[in-house]
Amino acid sequence: MTSAPGPVDQPQPAPGAVHTAPTDGGTGPGGFGPGGFGPAGSGPAAAGPGGFGPGGFGPGGFGPGGSGPEGWPTTPPGGYPAPEPDRLTRFVLRLYERSPRWAVPLAAVGCVAIGMSYALLSNPTYADPDAAPTCLLKLTTGLDCPGCGGTRALWYVLHADLPAAARHHFLFVFALPFLAYLFVAWAGNQAFGWRLPELRISSKVIGGFLAAWLAFSVLRNLPWAPFTSLYV
């Protein structure tokens, strides 16, 4: 009994023969052998103007020479022009440049003086028993907002009654000396060139103060003692 004939194979070399591949021009222009590094190959000869090799950094490549009409856009040599300011900005800049150095601090002092005058003239510590609160949050919800009591605290500070001022807004009275020093240092430097010691306040200190202000705003609205003493 004989087996079915298998597929016809290539002739096998004789036993003991050494098979060697051709070394010159054996694989043609499109091959991968030593002689196949032509235009369609992938070796040094294939790195033409549109390739990816050393010779491919031409007009159509991705290298320094590829920023032509078909390449990526480049930044203008002089940079992008700055946008023209509008009329209001130009007016404010001209006014600032032509004003004396003490004009801005004087305007800030005027704003502070207006706030103090309002607190003194309005006398926020006196009101009719049935008077509606001026705070919108307190008028609609009955809760103290984070700034409730600040005007009354300022009125008591101007009358040198610090305990009563702290009773109405403790954090405002605590921050007032720091705010006053920062304002005097800034205004003195702007107007007269004073060099007062700089008060350095880190971002952590500011974050802690804001967190304390938030906690104070919540605690003063709790309906239990001793938090009821903070309600104004």
C-alpha cells in the first residue's frame, strides 16, 4: 500500500551543500536586500525628497525644510501684533499717565472717607423696632450674611467702642488694623515714595482667614447658645 503523493516541493540541495543568498542585485528595486534599496525600498536610497530618512527633510517632509507652503504654519518673525485698545482703555491710560502720582491714593482716601461718612451719618445702630433690614439675604431668609454687622462695627470703631464693634462683627475688627496698614503703606509709597516695611501675607494665611470667615458666617446663624450671641 502506497501513500498519496504530497505537493511538489522545490528541489532540495544535496546533503552537505551550503545554501547562500545572492549579495549583489538579488532582490531588485523594490526589495529589501542589499541591492533593493531603490526608490521603492526603505533604506538610505529610499529617503528621497518625500521620504522620512535623512534625505526626506525636503519641501514635502516633516523636518526643518518642511515648513514651506505645504508644511505647518510658522510664527511671523516679529511675533503677533498686539490688539489695539478700545477708547475707554486709551482714555484711562492717558488719564493715568497725565495725573500726578498722588491722585490715585487721594481718590482711594476719598472712597474710604465716603464709607466712613455714611456710617457716621446713617447711625446704623439706631433703627425702629419694626424697621426692615437692609440686607437682602436677611430680609428674605432671616439669616445673617457674611457682612451683616460690618457697618455697625465700623460705627462703633469710629466711636472707639471696640467691644461693641467686635460683638457685631469680630472678624472685621480683627482684620481692620492689617487693612489699614496695607492701605497706608501703599498710599504712602504711591504719593510720597515712603518705604514702609512690607507686610507679607501668604496664600495660606489668606485661605485660613477665608475659611474662618466662612465658619463664622455659619456659626452666627445657629440657634443654640453660645452661638446665639453672635447673631446681629
